[in-house]
Amino acid sequence: MTTDSSFAQLSDVELAITGMTCASCANRIERKLNKLEGVTASVNYATEKAKVSYPGTVSTDDLLRTVEAAGYAAALPAPPSAEVDDEVPERDPLLQRLLVSTALSIPVVAMAMVPAWQFTYWQWASLALAAPVVVWGALPFHRAAWTNLRHGATTMDTLVSVGVLAAFGWSLWALFLGTAGEPGMTHAFRISIDRTDGAGNIYLEAAAGVTTFLLAGRWLEHRSKRRAGAALRALLELGARDVAVLRDGVEVRIPTDQLVVGDTFVVRPGEKVATDGEVVEGSSAVDASMLTGESVPVEVRPGDAVVGATVNAGGRLVVRATRVGADTQLAQMARLVEDAQNGKAQVQRLADRISGVFVPVVIGLSVGTLGFWLGAGAGATAAFTAAVAVLIIACPCALGLATPTALMVGTGRGAQLGILIKGPEVLESTHRVDTIVLDKTGTVTTGQMTVHEVVAADGESADDVRRLAAALESASEHPIGRAIAALDEQPPAVEDFANREGLGVQGVVDGHAVVVGRPSLLADWSQHLTPSLAAAVERAQAEGRTAVAVGWDGAARGVIVVGDTIKPTSAEAIAGLRELGLEPVLLTGDNAAAAHHVARQVGIETVIADVLPADKVAEVQRLQAAGKVVAMVGDGVNDAAALAQADLGLAMGTGTDVAIEASDLTLVRGDLLVAVDAIRLSRRTLATIKGNLFWAFAYNVAALPLAAAGLLNPMLAGAAMAFSSVFVVTNSLRLRGFRSAIG
């Protein structure tokens, strides 16, 4: 029974994993952890974290030892104070390794490829420069290869390590025991196929060049991975830093994390609500658009609930805290984003997938070549020359350029067009996407309240309705009021202004007693709407807009219709997405009437309305469960978790930092048409990377038979390597000609 109870009480921990070089590493760690009795683990290669549920019979030390036994390092979560210290910028060891290797490799490659620069003893200078690159620069590849070897696995790291060490080891043999170290030795610029014993050949440029190119690719990948946790940091930064708590009727300012349930605190106009709570005193309009996506502020009064991180847009509020810390809605949304990121299927790198077959074949071919020439009586030197040549030519120099060059050119062109692509993993999703989910507010629409229509009662002037309402609302802080106030740049003066909580405003303008607000406010003054005005209110509500009644001198005189505005390019963008084979879906927290009205205008057939942030994630998961590959476009905090959950997340650059951090692509201009360009460019970039990878391998595969036959001299190997690299770079540069679909 004790064992059962200990298994019943599972604890959760998130381990930070270091030393992973590909998705197969994550799978290996996951398998090792799951072999522990009662343990359930999920390892994410992108975030370099392991989420582990473990019973009382297993300690965290057991988990750490298991990861270390698999050949990797693990650490428990750092305390909050340490996490703050981590924000201090520190030197990137991988970048340092790349920069040093690049500086040392350039002269090595230059001397090897240009005979005119091969001065006396140039080969020894090359050795001095190449040795640190091969030993220290390539250390991550050697470590990974050793770890893979211990577990009977091979990846691209194995081939890189074996190829680099083979090239370097053969060069050492040729320099110290062969004829390559003699004064005046040169590599003549000739391309011929002939058999050689290899005693006069060095391959230092291959060893140093391959290491440097692949370090560049590894650093680009590492940089994109480090952004994975940025969405969570941005979410937590949304909350208020400190709060004015009431202690015996006196306001005392304390850090927000010291709040406890039951504390009462003050929220002034323009301030953020510190935590989830219930209004005790006061009334105001609260702008919750950052969390809910609703463009219309929510009116709150005593007894109503408010959510932490929303903004008080009106009067002073006194709120009693009901949830604090990890229990708040903001913290729950942070967990949603993290879970969505952890649950996202990891895209295995193309090079690793190919290497799973390519590496064992090459190593087998090298061993076979050695055995064949020894058996044929060609002599040990010639046999080893051919075997090592197989390893050297199989280590594709161009492979290190294939992804980074296409990515750099593609992302550079994207930046010119207002598209930010976060990393190579993003691109694989773009060619498979068949459904695109669109947030409404701020994505399809502007997210800003504007006046759509001014309706005057029979016999009244619309100009008078506009002028008097704008004058009265110019003294209001309400977002709807500000939209109406914008109707008149020079409004007349207002006297006896009064704000009626949650209903509207009243005052005297040009001698008229004016009332602006809900129809019920006018009814309190016996100013009932005429049939034509009542019809205008019903029409506005059917379209999901807000109708504001205007009356003066004892009678209702007009109605002003306020609402969100559709962006001018949205309909064209939807049509463009359909041409790319994507089915648009409108997903919004707004009411169904507003959602369907917008959908009809832009040409969207599928509408999902009235959804909470958690429901947005659920809807994306539902589409994925139905076999759809889902792209999501959004701009708000409420979209962040859904953006992370989607196979491809696109954030409007005009939106919140949280949405941008949680997305894969950022559309800087906030124009939905840019989403069409983003998907087109991403697909083109991915196609270029695949083409580069094909040719990077094709040249090497084509040269393998020559190497195995012992007919490959260093100049031919160098020329093949240079030609494949030039081809890859040139192919990538073609992306600069990508043209936007936006006229």
C-alpha cells in the first residue's frame, strides 16, 4: 500500500538539459527517463528542457544521474533570484568558437586553394592555424560523436567528427612521415584523376573549412532556439510591478508578489490591475483587450470580477484580491504558452534525417575500401589513402552552407518586406499548412474604435448630433467616448459635466442639457428613442457594433454607431491565402454577431466566436486532431498560446510582445497581406534549402566512387568542395529576387 500511495503522489519538475545536438538526443534522454519506474518524461529539443512527472520512490538526484548516464548534463530549475541574474548578457561560447575558427580558417583555405600564396613552409603555417580549429573549434562535434558512439547511434555529428579527424590525421601523417612536410611543397592547380599514395597530400583546409561552416549553421540554430522562452518572460512582464494596498485605510505601496488573497488595493485611471480580484468600490471601464481580444472596454462596478494586467481606463477602483501568483489568469496563460511550445512536434533537421542512412553507408564504404585495396595487394599506404579519401569527400563542406546561407538570404529579403522569420524549423511547417486561423481584432480589423454612422431623428440635423455629442465626450476618458470626441476637432465648452457610472455622460453644451450614452440612460430622463432611432440601434447590435444614443432638451435626437473597422487589405489577403491552398477560419473572443459581420465582408466562411484564450488553444488542437496543419495569425496576449500551439504562428508586429515572441513569423507592418508574402517566401526558402542539401550531398556521392578507387587527388577534392559551396551560395542568392504580391 505504501508503494501505491507513493506512486499516486506524483511530483513535477522541469530540468534544464545541455549537450543535445539534434532531435535524436532528445529522444534518447526521453527513453532513458521513461525507463525509471513511475516516471513520465517529455524532452523538448527546441527549449532544451525536460518536463518530468515522478513518484515519491524516485528523487530528483535519480533523474539528474539518469540524464548524465545518457551522456548529457541536467540541472534543476534555478531559483527566481538566479533567473533574474541570467538576464545579464554574457558571452556566447558558441559564437566565440565560431569567430575564432573563422579567423583561423580563412588563411588556411586561401593558401590551399591559391598556389601563388603557397610560400616556403606554408604547409606548417596551415597546420599551426588549423590545429586549434580541429581540436577546440570542432569539440562540440567530437563530444556529440563520442556520445552517439557510446549508444550505438550515428548522426551528422558523427560524420563531421570522423571526416574532420580523418583529414587532420592524414595531414599529420603526410607532414611528419610523408613528403608533404618538405620545404617548397605545393599543391599545384591541376584537376586530374590519378592514383596516388597520399604521402604528399594534406587536407587541412577541408578539416578547418568544414568545422567553421558547420559551426556557423549550429550557431544560427542555437540563436533561434534561445528565443523559445522569450514568450513566457514577455507574458510575466505584462503584470504590474507594484501595487497600492490599503492598510487601515492608508495606501501602502508594495511589490505585487507580496499580495495575498483578501488584500484590498487601489487601481487609479491608467494603471494596470495588479492581480485577479473583485471590485469593492468605484466603477470604471477596464480595457481587457490584451487578454480577451475584445475591442470594447468592459464596464465594471462593485461585485464585478477584474483580471490582473488589464488596464483601468476610467475612474478609481478599489479591488479585493481573489487570486494571486500562479493562480492568476495571466499565470495560467503563461502555462498555456509553455505547454503549447513543449507539445509542438519537433521537426527533425533534414540533414540529420539523411545522415541516419548516409553516415553508416559512408563508414561502411570506407572500411570496405580499405579491405578491398589491402586484399588486392595495393599496399597499406594506398589502401589507407583511398579509405581516408572516402571519409574526407563524404564530409560535405557545402552542407554547412546549405541551411544558413538560404536562411540568411531568405530572412534578409523577408526583413525588407516586413517579415521576420525566427529560424529554419519554422520553414518546414509552411509547405504543409492547409488551414489558417485568423484572430479578428487587430488582425482582420484595426482594433480601434471608430464612428461608422451618425443617425439623426426626423427633423434633426446630423451635424448637431455630431457636434454636441463630440463636445460632451471630449471630457470623457472612455475609449468609445474618445472615438466620438474625434468627430469635432474644436468642440464647444462643456459645463456641469457628470459621468454616470457604466451608462454615459451628461452636461450643458451651448445652453443645451445634453445626455450621451446607453438608451437606458436617456430613458431615465424620459427621452425615448423614436422608431427610426430604435431601428438603427438594433441594426448596429446585429452587426456587433455599439450604438450610443444622443439627446438634449428633453428629447432623443440621434444615434451614433461606434465599432471596430476592417483593415482595407483584409479581403484581398483572404483571397490570396485561398490561392495558396489555405482555408481561412475566423477565431475570436468577440461576440458572434460582430464576428459573422466581419467574416461576410472579407470572405471567410468558417467562424468560431465567443472563445476564451484557453479555448483558442483547444480550437487549434481540435483542427490539428482532425488532420489539419494549422497556421495561426494573431496580435494579442490572448493569442499567444494558440500561436505557440499552431504548426505555424504568425504575429502582427503591431501587436503585443507576447504574441510576437510566441510566434514563428512576425509581420512587422501589421498588414494581413504580408502574411501571404510570408508563406510564399518561407516556402521558397525551404525549397532552396532542400535544393542546397540535395546538391551538397550529390557532389559528394558522385565523388565517392572516385575516392574509393583511389583516384581522388587533393586538388580535385578541393575543387569539388569549392564548386559545391559556390553552387549552394549562388542558389541561395536567388532568393534576393523574391517579389512581394503587394502592389
